[in-house]
Amino acid sequence: MDERATDAGSATGGVKLLLRLEGLTLFIGMTMLYAAWGGSWTVYLLLFLVPDLSFLAYLSDARFGAIVYNTAHSYMAPMTLMTLGFGFASPLTLSIALIWLAHIGIDRALGYGLKYTAGFGFTHLGRIGRQKDA
């Protein structure tokens, strides 16, 4: 599939809504777990937007930007951290994982999906940004 050609491969309709609601559920759930865990809200606020530093990779090119962004916005690394945080009773590791997952959740709820190499605006949840209406 040529990721540059169309929105083929992007979720639509009820599936898109379900994916966005899952993101909202993840955000709320991880934030509630963080609160129950007794994590520092200062740390939460400081770390919440850290995954968005992956945007800087787009300064290189769209392909590299998509790879770095998707790595920072995939569930794999924070779920691994969460498992390690529980397994080794590491509060900092667990806090980072919960905050990271909350960030991914709110991004998905707002429609910021995983990126295709065609550019930042092409996501698995459909187009975002100015080109959305094009």
C-alpha cells in the first residue's frame, strides 16, 4: 500500500470512534491509577508531554519522524515499563509508565494516531491538521 496516495488504512466510522473512546478510557484509567498509586502531580505534569518531543524527529524527514513518533506513541515500551515497575516494585518506573500511557491515551482520544510516512498529518485514525479538509 502506498501510504502517500490516500487515507486507505485509516479507521473510519464506528471503528474510529471506538479507537478514540479506547484512548479516552486509557487516559482516564492511567490517570486514576496514578492518583491511587499516590504519584506526584508535579512529576505527572512535567512528564506528560515528554513523548511529544518525538515531533522533533520530523525536522529530519517524514519517514524518520514517523518512526520516532510511532515508537514514542506505541503501547509497547510503556507497557514493558509498567510490567517492570510492578515486578521490581519500582515507583519511578511505574510512575513513568502510567504517565506515558495516559499521554498516549489522550492523544488517541483527540485523534492523533500512529503516523504514516507520508507526513505528520497522515495517521491510522485519519488525517489531522490543515490537510484534513483538503
